[in-house]
Amino acid sequence: MRKAPFVAKDMSLQGRKFLYACAFWAVAADEQLKPEEQEWLVNQFGAEGMTKSLDEFVALESSRFVEVFDDCADALSDDDKLRIYPRLEEWLLSCMGSDANVPDEERQVIGKIKNRLMLDDEIERLGAQRPGPNGAGSGSRILSGHTGEVTSVDISDDGKYVLSGSEDGTVRLWDFETGSPVKIFKGHEAGVGDVCFCGGGRILSGDRFGQIRLWSLETGKAAWKSDQRSQGGITGLAVDAIGKRAAFSSDIGMAGVMDLEKGQMAGIFGERKRGALHDVDITGDGLFVLAGGDDKAVRIWDAGNGSEKMVFEGHEDGVMSVCSNADGSQVLSGSRDNTVRLWNAGTGEETRLFKGHTFSVYCVCFSPDGLRALSAGWDHKVKIWDMGSGVEEFSLERINSRFSSAVFHPDGRHVVAGGSDKAVHIACLVV
């Protein structure tokens, strides 16, 4: 049997009931529950859940079953549908073996289920996208659970976990492969402005009230919290390559460097008169901090003494996002002027201008190999650009979501994005 794209036990109560109705309809097509199908049902629903649901549906008359099936579908929330519908056909096929071994009658039942649900129309209405032909990990997936706008996303170095922060004040950890929630970190008293992995089983988060917390992934508790309220609300966080130093930016124009082990401030720089800083980065070696803000510039400071080393100017509106590449030789910036710009970090020269967004660009980053750039904006789009030619290679559009944050997966084939629809989106660039 092929691997299932999700596990029914991870869904809501209504989601589980609906999925069992779908599975029952499919496996009952040949009027015989095969041992491998029974094993699959137990793995998906648990032994007790499988037995209870089986008894419930077996007792129904065939005409009554369709009514119950419709009731189960009607009871689904859009969040449930976003998690289930794009991969429902793949999930049902996982119960039936390889493509070559799926009986015709069971394929016909899947067709009937799709028609009954108007599945293609519903997927289009939800703004979702089917997985690609490579199965799990392909196409587009949506992770739902936040109750406020998703302001920030990150992904672990090994690619196994996705991290998200939200205006609902929570930080959530997700399994990248399955999309299942792993842990919720609670404690912030305001919306979370940014999150990032720090290595060593730690994550960092900062909120609109100026509180920064370092969390343990194992315990889900804060190792320390630092109140930077006097420096403003946190708009950006970044950690050096070895997880020793962290940088932050604030909504009153300040930036700072912190010792990650102790949670102590190591330096503060910036000027309030320039307006808010919207994003920050720190070079891999931890020597330089860069930030962009309302004054339309990207500024670089020496992380040791706080001296301003360089200013990149050229944007026609506020800079919302900044990112340096692995060796610190190049810098990307995204702006409210709807453009992405590439800079030579040594000379301050603008070397490439990327145009294509129709509204503010809120996030930029480099691909793992440094050959492509990612940008995400309030025009509901995530774009991938070829660094050499400046040509747009890929665009993900979600009508229902402005994107505030996005990042490449370490495999270079996937992107993770978060935005105003309160969801985390995972898209495959190559299917």
C-alpha cells in the first residue's frame, strides 16, 4: 500500500467522522473488507474508533447512508476541508494499494464520492491546490489551527519541522511531512511578530509588547524571557549560524543584539527619528546586523560596537524585509514600493531589481543554494526569482491571503508561507 498523505486521527471529530464515511463507502464497494484494508482503517482511526464507526455505518440502510454521508460533509468547517479535500483522493487510494492494483469498482466509488462532494469545485472555492503526481510532499498543503493572522514562519535545518507565529499570541510547531500539529507554545500576551529556530532544540519568538522568549522544543517551556518594551514591539528576529547571537528589530526604529544563552542584551543601535524598523537579519558569523524600515533604507551595523557600516538606498518606500546570503556578500530587500532589490554587501551597489509584485513585499530570502530569491507580498503572491537573470520562475497565489512571511525548505523544492488567512501554506516548486 502507498503511504497515506495524512492520518485521520489527527483531524477534528467532524473530520474523522467524515473520513470514515468516505472510507466505508470506498472499501464496501466489493462487499468484503480485506485484511489489509482493516489494518489500514485501524492505523487511521485506531482500533476502538474503527470498530465503533464500522458498527454505526453497517447498521444503516444503503439509502440512509447517503444522507448520513451528506450530513458529515455539511458539518465540515472550511478549515477541515482545507486539510482534507485537496488530498482526499490520494488518501482513499492509499487504502487500496498501488495504482495498478486498485479494482475498477473501487475507482468508480472514488469518482462517485468526488461527484457527491463536488470536490473539484470545492477545492477551487477554498483557494486550495491539489498535490502533484509525486504524492506526499508535492503540490500545495494548508496547515490550519491559528486563530489570528500568521505573521512569521520558519523551518528547521533538517527540514522536519515548520514553525509559525501568529497575531493570536501563540507559536506552533508542525510536522512538515504530515502537516500535523506537534506543539503549541503559549505565554505571549500580544501578537507574535517573528519566530525562528535557533538550533540545539530551541526556538525564539518576539511579540508586539516587546517581549522575547527562548523556548525549549522538548519541554515547550520558556528557558528565559526578556522584556524589551522600552525598545518597542518586536518586528523581526534573526539568529547567527551557530546559535550564539540573536538580533531583533522594533517598531520604534531600534535594533539590538542579544546573547542567546543568557538572554542578556549585548548592544542597542538605531534612531527613533527614522521611524519603524520592519525586519532584521544577522550575518552567519554574527558580526553584522542589517535592518530595513520606514526611512526606505537598508542599514548595516557592526554587532560588536554598534557603529553603522553601510547604508543601501534606492527603494522608493519603506523596506519591509531584509536577508543576507550565507557568506554575507549579498543582501536582498523587499519594500512597500512593490519591488525586490539585490545589493552587493561590500560596495552597497544595487545589482538586480526584481519587478512583478503589485503590492507591498513583506518577505524576502535566498534559496539554500543561493541561486534563487523568494519574495512574498500583500498582493497574495509568493514568487521565486532566478538570481542571475531576474526572471520569475514560480508564483503561488492565494486569493484569500496576504502573505507576510515565507521561507525555502532546505531541499530547495518547497516553500512555506504564512499570511492573513490564519494558515500556513506549503507549496512544491517542482512536481
